[in-house]
Amino acid sequence: MKQDSSESALVKLTQIIQSAAKANTIEAQIQHIVDAISETLGVDVCSLYLKQRDESMRLVASHGLVRKHSVVIPAKQGLVGHVMQMQSVINIKEPDQHPEYYFVAQSKEERFHSYCGVPLVYRAQVYGVVVVQTRRPEILSSEYVALLSTLATHLATLLATYPKEVFPGRSKAKHYSGISGAQGVAIGRVYMRSLPRLADIQKLKATNIEVEYSRWQQVKSEALKQLQYERNTVKDSLGEGLASVLDAYQMLLQDVTFEQRITDEIAAGFQLPWAIKQSVGFFSDQFKAMDDPYLRERHEDIQQLGAKLYQIWQASADADMPEGSEPLILVGDQISVSDIVNLTTERLAGIVCFAGGSLSHIAVFANALGIPAVMGVGEVPVLNGDQVVVDGDAGQIVCSPGPSTLREYKRTLSDRRTLETRLQADSQLPAVTTDGVRITLLANSGLQADVLPGLKYGAEGIGLFRTEVPFMIRSSLPSEDDQEIIYRNLIRHYKDKPVYFRTLDIGADKPLSYLPVVKEDNPALGWRGIRYTLDNLPLLITQLRAILIAAAGNEQVHLMLPMIASTEQLDACLAVLNEVHQQLLDEGMTVCLPKIGIMVEVPSCIALLPFWRNKLDFISIGTNDLSQYLLALDRNSPLVGKWYDPLHPSVLHELRRIVTTSKALSLPVSVCGEMASDPIAVVLLLGMGIQQLSMSAAKIPLIKWIVREIAQAEAQALLMDVLQLDNATAIRQKGQQFLASKQLLFNESAPR
């Protein structure tokens, strides 16, 4: 073995990863890595085994072993299987003497008398094993084992990003991972968005500057005309809230600075396309440099506007729509609202964006339309008409799916549609348990586009209206009149039904692009919710005025305050509310105070509930934030999110304490977090005595079916059982057993 120092070897190993990335194919990258490891460590063999779906281990690359045929070690067999199962290093001499040894014929492995296998683990998932061997019977030094383990960590990280089709023995279908923009599954043919690329524009001199000025005015006029048409179309189908998204494009197009940069480039003697590219690039770079994730993603709006302007200048058209009647998957670098509006077909089934994220405007639209969407998958090599599966639940797409993959996804779609049809048939019936307990099921909402789906699915009111959503999809603060229209429209549709408005819950992961952003080391524990609005009273006052005016004469309107953690905060909010109420009375308006409640989501408020009984009319438990604060982890974190589970025993015991306290105080309590749509959690909440749940509208028929099939007494018995358990896994298993005994496992059986 070479006598390199550990420090120089570590530098070399770092260089291995960097140089491998330059290889043209993934197979070449892998081979480069095993060759380089052999050279660096001075070993005779370096082999990489990857875990397959059936838990077998396939040799995908080797330096030193003979590979005349495919080498697969059966599941849980051999030293490789042992390393994978134990997730620990095996470093021995004479491996053929080890009881776990598995002989691979024709590989000439018997020539090598040492063996060091290291597992490739990334985020608790084992991807494979890297093995080094020598002809001499020796044990690899601890320094080299440490170096090999370090490299294995990097290699596992690298392998986690590779699509599944690159390794022998895996599916030929191409899997690409991204970010879930909207949940659901869709199968269809690719319809490419083929707008011209700004990056292709060349720096060309203009032959006549006056002609370029004239072209700019013509292009600008046509763009404004198209944007207004698209805005009207969106308003008619989805409401003013989503239509206002397009205001951002119109405002930018009419922005003095944006126009000045274009005219300056023309004045400098360049053609209009170059002027557009330069102006768009300047503003796009400004947004990309911002720390805030929501603001960074607004660079997409600018890029999309530039692409629209360039397309108008070119008078170019999109790719031809694939023939036939198959559903379409809209695919492109940055899909815009214009692409959806102008797709005059009912065939649109899914959306795939090479760029973008869950905060982009297209994700907002996809959710409102109920269209599965995956964002940020990178540039995927697909052509117009190719078959694609969009898995919005998993945040991935499958290109050219094989027969088995297609069958699996088609079965999923079919099962969902069958279940939805059966559940929808009973969606308007009341949710009453078999022992006569009435449960009220409400819908969570945030957009005007949610109103009709909520009624369609049998919502008995709005249990959570996220008032920040209309703020987030605009390019400026909505006025008091703007807000009043939104609130009044919601109340009108849910006449004689309860409507719960949550005051602005912005900050942290929900900033407003047009307000100053303060960078915080820990935004989840920082300036958000009521903490933000109490420091920005004009926002809160304007919103309260709009709600009180819209709610005049309606006794079913409720007001919820988010993130209340202290008596001082609650008292400050109540004082502002009373002051706003008096202002409106002084102005001669007929208004009344709505019922007042808080979101129980900050653990500190639980112990204070008895002190607040005379100040509150109700409470609503926000299980999402409450769970993550109790568990001290970010549920959206890719690193620790796996530990998040609202069925953690500590969460359940705390929920039971809240319910017990509320009953003792005769304080109405409801749940509006994601637990309200989790079948197992719903049974446990019923066992606690919760009789009002609020969830996304589409989940209401399923939860209603479950409620109508069980008795509250059965739910109470299950709750007593699970409260004796000390881990979420066991609790879920207990819950699944209960649902199975009642034939309520919705993903395995249809309702009776």
C-alpha cells in the first residue's frame, strides 16, 4: 500500500469527487471514482455495489475484479450484504474464512486476501457498499479506513442525486426528483413550452434607432393587451385573488426604470432584443441576490415577462400540441400563468418546471386548479409527445415509464378516482358517528378559488381562512376595500355557516415580497404571526376594519389570532380590535364584534388558557406549528423532517391536556392542522372529544366516511391504548390495525 500521508490522501480524495463530476456520463463518473480510489489508497481492487429494490446488491463498477457477466449478490447474503445490514465497516484478512462470505464465480476474487467494506449512507438510507481489497493478507490501517469512510459519505450524497435508470438492473424509466408544487398524480404526453430563450439573444447593432423605438412601443402595447386578456380570463375562472398575480407583470412592464434601461440600450445603438435581455437581466439579478427565498423566486416573473416580450418581437409560436385525446403535461423551463391561460384545452393534467420552487406563482395556480405539479427538476431531456408521469406527492417525474411503472400509477389513479366518486356521493350527508355523536367538518382556505370546491365536498363552513394568501399573491398591499371584497365574498358563499378568519400570519416562511425583510437566524422562532402585526399596526388595523365591515349582520364570523404566546399579546390585540370597532361605530357604520379566539400553536399559551377564559370565545389548535414547537424541529427540513410526526406521544398527551382544560372551562375547541385530515389522528381526536375539524376541502369526504363508520366509544378505547405507548411508530401501527378491523384503510380498500 502506498505510504501517502493521510492529509495528502484526503486532498486527493476530495479531488476525486471534483474530477468525477467532469465525466460525460454517470457510469463514467462511477468508474472514475473506483479507479481513483484504487490508485490513491494503493489497493488492488475497489468495487461499488448498489442496493436494488429487492435488497440484492449489484456490482456496478470495479477496478480489479473480472466482470464477464452481471454480478448480483442475493439479499442479506455475503460480506456486502452484512455491511449493508449492519451499516458498519468490515475490515478483515482472508475474507473467504468469514462465515458471511459469498463466492462470486468467475470474478477471480479468490486472488485477494484482504477485505474492507464501507456502507454508503445518506440521510439514514443505505445506497450501497464500497469495497477495497489487496492481494496481501492485511487489515487496512485505521487512517485509511477513516479516509475511505469519508469518501463513502461523499459518494452516498452523490448517488442520492442520480436518477435510477443509470445502473444495470434498474428500471429503464428515467426518474427525476424535484420539489412538489402541487400534490396528486398525472399521466400524460409532454406539451413543451417553447418560448425563445433570452440567453440566445446576440448583441447586435441597430440599423435605425427610431425603428427600434417604434418596435418597442408595439411590443409593449401587444404585451399589455395579452396580459389584460389573461387577467380577465383568470378572474372569470379563479377570482380576483389569483388574477392579481398578473398585475406584477403589468406593473413591471410599465415601470419607469425598466423602460429606461431598454430605451438606454436602444439609444446606445443596439437592437430591441438585446435591450430586453439587458433590462431583464439587471432586474433578475437584483432578485436572485436577495436572501429571502420568496423574493429570490420573483426573478422568475421578470424572466417570464422578458420571454413574452421576445416572443412577441419574434412573432413565434409554441410547439404543436400532441395529437389525440390523451391528457397533456405542460413542460418547460419556467412555466408561466400565461401558458396555462392560453392552453385552451381540458386536456391539461400536470405541470413540470425545470426551474422554480414551491413558492412560485405557478405552484399557487397549480394548487388552486388541482393540477399535480413538480418544480425544480432541472433540464429533463424530453420531447413533445413523450409520455411522462407527474408524481406531485413524491415531488418527482418519471419519463418513458415502463409497463410495470405505468400499471402501478394507473392503478393508483384508478383507485383514487373510484374512492373519490364513492365518497363524493355521500359528501353532503352529516358526519355522525355510529353512536350518534355529531362532528362538524370545515374547510381550510386562502383563495377565492377554494370557495366552490369547499361547498362541493360538503364543507359545513370555513374553519381556517388564511388571510395572508391574498397578500402573498399580490405585488402590493391590498387596500381595505380590496380585503373587504374578498372577505364579503367568502361570507356570502357560506351564508349561515361559520367562517373563521385568521389574521395575517406572515414572516418566517411567508414573507411579503413588497415589504422590508429582516434576516433572522431562526425565523420560525422570530418575527412572525401576531408578533409581526403588533409591530406593524396599520396592517392589523386595516385588516380588522375590512373583516368587521364585511361581517356586519352575520353572527357566524369568527376571528382567530395566530402565534399568541402571552397575556400581553392577547390584551394588545383585543385593545386594537375594540378601538377599531369604536372607530367604525363613530363613522356611522353598523358593525358588531365577531367571536374572538386564538390559534393554540405556541406551547406557552396552554398553561395560560384558564387565565384567558373570559377573554376568548373559542380556541383552535394549529397542530402543525404546535407539533414542531413541542418536538423542537422544523418539519420541512430535509435533515430532521423525518423525525416529525404529530402522533408523537408527547404531542398526543399535550393535545389531550388542551382538550381537558377546554372542557373544564366550557371553551369550544377545534383542530385545523394537518392532523384533522390524517385518518389515524382523526380517530384519536374523536377519542379526546374533539367535535370540530377543519381541513383541505378535498379531504372532507374521506374523513366524513371514516367518522360515519366508527363509534366515539371505539375511538376513546383506541386513545386509551395508544396513550400507553412511547413511540409514534407503535401508535401508527395500532391505529392502522384499528382502521383495518373496520375496513377503513382507504389506500387498500374502497368504502362499503
